[in-house]
Amino acid sequence: MEDQKKTKPDAQTIKVWKHHLQDEVDASFLYGVFAGLEPDAKRKEILSGLAEVENRHVERWEEMFTVYNIKFKRHHPTMKARL
């Protein structure tokens, strides 16, 4: 990120980025739930790994928002994901 120009993106781009961030939050949550319900140890490990990957994606989006000085709230899974 250090080498990239730090011009703040336009409002539409920010909206899209926030949508992507929320998708990552929901995916991480769902993979974690599925891992918790999975009786097979190998599948549980795979699902837990996917949850970790999605968590890293969330962290990356949050880093980008910080670099570009974009305000954001700490995201939580949507109601749709939780149901």
C-alpha cells in the first residue's frame, strides 16, 4: 500500500468497498458457524481455515480504509447471515 497513490476514492467506490467488507464479515461468520456444526474433523478444519482467510480479508479492507482515511464502523455479521 505504501507505493500506491493515496487519493481518496469517490463515494461510489467507497460504497462498493464497504459492501465488499460486509460480504467478507458475513462469510467469515458463516464459515465459523459451519465449522462449529461440522462433525467431520477434516471438514471442520477446512471450514475453520476458510473463516480465517475471510478474517484476513476483513483486516485488509480495514487497512485500506485507514490508508485512504475512510471512516468505517467495526462490522458485525448482518441479520441475514445470522439467521
